[in-house]
Amino acid sequence: MLSEPGKSKFQIDLRRHLRSQNICDKLVHLICEIAEASKYVINAVRTGDLGVAGTSNLYGEEQLALDVLSDRIMRKRLIHSGVVCNIASEEMDEIYQVTTDSDGLYSVAYDPLDGSSLVDVNLAVGTIVSIFKGDNLLQEGRKQVAAMYILYGPRVSLVYSVGDGVHEFTMNQLMEYNLTRENVRMQRDGNIYSPGGLRNKYNEGDEKFIRYLEAKGCKLRYSGGFVPDINQVLMKGKGLFMYPALNGSPNGKLRLLFELNPMAFLIEHAGGAATNGKTPILDLKPESLDQRAPIYIGCVEDVNRAMEYVDKA
Ligand code: P6P
């Protein structure tokens, strides 16, 4: 617990907390720059055009104006940070090389506004960020040096880990991020489940698992936004989010680099687990930027139980 004489932990800002984490100044600067960029993304979410951009992303999905604007905000901030050599975005077709000299620099993969289609019905959305040392973004997620998300909900919160606990900051009236939860921990077992995708496209094992959860008395909590749905499981410390393989979509929907790796890093460092049904997410070797994978993520017992049902299928 980070304590400062005369200061409640709630007055500890993001930079001060990062400096207590025994990481290099460049990584402190990078995470703070991403936090600064989020303030412009918030403005875009609250006031930006809700229409389509007339373009599509590397998955062939139609981009919204907010996707393109949020991506430009993030990319510009990272390019000018002075500590980034390569950038990959869910909204860009290929890696953006900032500099060929990667010595002491970082590579960043991000989803600038995950769930952007939810903004026009005023549901919570978020920015998801994965950070590696050096120039290689196609590494196993376990090699990330940091992961974070910013959740644009009724309150704006920033959650990060550099491998030493998971910590939440909440934005105050001055748009400063102050510590609100330190060393967030998952329980072994839970009573919330968040099933992504269409149930009528679930495989037999997944459908049986859902029926087991319902028989156990678990509460269904699903918003359709990966960031708020994961944040709920993480901050309550209970339950499981799943987006399984679907009939017709053997790898599910969610993206390994931009969504699954950072969230799996955070959940594991909070004492939880994340797998694709057979292998820990963080041990999957990405073969391409647009790789997808099924995911079961949350409490260790719930994830293990899911594997029992999936294995029997
Ligand atoms: P479905 C949003 O589009 C997203 O990528 C994630 O944020 C979310 O978990 C998932 O898709 C929702 O997908 O098929 O349930 O609408």
C-alpha cells in the first residue's frame, strides 16, 4: 500500500503511483501520455459525431467517426511521446513505425474506443492498451510490460498494471486521475456471468456451462461492452466473462492483441484467469495483427469449470 505522510491514498495521482512501481521513467511517461490522450477521447465520446466514417477497419468492419477520431487522438499522442517505436491499432490495417531505433523504447497495441457502437445508446465504452518493451508486437501476452484500460462510464476510471498488482484511478472534477483502488484482487469463485455473442450459436459444451451457472444462481450481467463488462467482474472480484467459439465463428469475435492480451494481463495480475478454452490467453503466440480467440476470463474456479464443459463437448 502506497502511503504518504498526511495524504490519504485517494489524493495520490497516477504519476506518483507509477513512480512507486519501480519502473523506468519512460514507461511512467508513456502511461501518463495515454492517460492524457484519454481526456480528449472523453470529449470526443461526449460531443463527437455519431455517424459513420465511410471507411472500414482491418476486420472489414464499418468504422464510426468516433473510431477514427479516437484512433487519431491516441496515435498522435503516442507518436509524439518520444518513447514509442511501433504502434498497432484495431483501427489501422498495419503497424505504424515511429522510429527504426527501438533501443529503450516501447511498442503499443490499442483499441481506441472499444464498443463504440454503444455510444449512440449512451452505454459505457473504453480504451484498451497493451504495452511491450522493444519493437515486437507479435509476442505472447505474458511478455507485456504493462496493460491498461480507461472506462468511459458514469465515472471515468483508469485501471493499470505493470505486473505488480492492479490499480484503479478515477477522474476528478479537474480531470486528474486519483487512486481509488489499490491491488484489486479477484475471489476464487463468483456469482456473475457475462456471456458474449448469440446464445443460439453456442456450442453444446458452452450451452451446458451456461445452464450450470444459472443452476448455481449466478446473475447474468452483460452490456455488450468488453471494457465495462470486464471492469464489473474485476472490481466486484466475482464471476466470469465469456465470448466463446460460435457456430460459424470458431475463434469467436474478440481480438487477441487489442482486447484479450491486455485484459488477461490485468485479470491474471488480480489473481484471476483467462483462457481460450484450452490455453491461457497470455501464452498464445499471435500469428497476425487481426487474430481472434475465444475467451473465458474471470475467477479461477469459474474459468476452470468452463474448461470442464468445453473439454467434454
Ligand atoms: P456481441 C464490441 O463491439 C465488442 O468488440 C466488445 O466490446 C464486446 O464484448 C463484444 O464486441 C460484443 O459482441 O456479439 O455480443 O454484440
